[in-house]
Amino acid sequence: MGEIVFGNPLVVIGPEYCAPHHLQISIHKKLYLLAGHGYEVKDAANDTILFKVENIPTFFNSSKVVVFDPAGNSILTLRRKAFAWRTRWEVYRGESKEEKDMIFSATTSSVFQISTNLDVFLAGNTSEQMCDYKMKTSFTQWTWDIYVGASSSTLIAQMQEKVSMWSILLGEDNFMVTLQPNVDQAFIVALIVILQEIVRAPARRIRYRSRPGSSSAKVFFIFLFLYFIFVFFNPRKHCETDLSYFISSNNVVDSSWVPGACPPT
């Protein structure tokens, strides 16, 4: 990606999230044992944590995702609007849900689309006739490009999914994001998380429900693994019901036998 240096920081969330130099960040999606998932965002150059993201399930066909800074302070709350004709997410400061605290919204470009594209509208763009930013995905949905405006001529960030056999097995996605200088990192991370929440939603991606790395599948495989460990490495497995050691030559059971007892070694 060629470098485009903006004269002033491209601020959406805050100027503190704009670096004056070319930046690469890594995003690691984590699946939790029982349910839910989160994201860990790091500076690829020095492996320091920039943001932590947690998905918080809610009721009534909605969803809530909170972005935290490294100290654990909530920066943004991403909320999926329930019962919208086109999938729509709204982003608020902190953990607010007040209209005055809304920063921007992201909506799928059309109801039916092969690859998921997003139109992004800043809060001041109330007419939403033309988007302020646009996010485009490839056919495979392994690469994403983020542009300024609807014309898609000024590229500000690009993301590529790092696909491996291990990541497919565990379902723990990994992404590498390249940002132009003076681009708001928190804004880009919020867009990427929104897109992931859309394309990985079980209701929209049936195939994702059955992929080996889904939460239910992970729990099943973990219990299956523990069961085999118990069966094959349990030292009592051959002797819990074996009475032969305790039966004397006249077929009388030795009084020292108790259920589950093993012969002495």
C-alpha cells in the first residue's frame, strides 16, 4: 500500500489515536471456553497492547461490543441496531447509548451482497445520502480496504486475514492491518470489529456454526480429549472390577477386598 500523508490527523475518535508514521497493528480474535469472544489489538512492531475488545451478548436481536484501552478504560461501545432492514451498527463514546454521544454508524451497502461492504456515516451526516468512509472486502473476505468517501479513491487502511490450518481448526482469526500516517487507529479497529461481527454472525453464516473452532465444537473436543486421557492413562482402569487377585484357591474372596481396590504393586 502506497503511503499517503494527510496534512492533518484524520481524527474520528480522538487525536491521541493518530500516529504520524506508517503503522502496522495485529488483531487476534479469542474464543472463550464456554461462550463469547473478544479481540486483542497490538502494535506489530513492539507487541504492545493498544486495545482490548469484548463482545457482550444482549437480548432482543441486538449485540454490544466494548473497546477498552490497555488500562481497562472503555473507549467505545459498538451496538448493533435490532430489526434493521440492512445490518446497522452504531458507535458511541464510552459505554453510552445516548444519541448525543454517537460518533458514527456503519451499514451494509445493500441487503443482498456476495462480499460484505460497509458504508460509514459520521454522526453529523444525518441525511446519509453519501457515506463519509467506505469499507470494501474481497470475494474471499480475507482482505479489507477502507477508503475516505464514497468514491473509493483514497485508501487509508488495509487489512489481511492470516489464514493457517491451526487458525481454521481453533477458529481464532488473526489479522494484520496497515494504516497510513495520521489515521485514527481506534476508528479503524472499530470498523474491523464491526465487519467481523457481521460476517461471522451465526445467523448470517451457517457454515460458521459448524466450523471446528466454534465455541460449542471447542467444548466438545476438549471434553473428548480429557475423556481419552482418563481412559488410557488411568492406572485403575484394569483392576477396578478385577477380583482375581483377591480370590483364593478355594474360590473365597479375601476379606481385604473392597470395591475399586487394586492389587498392590
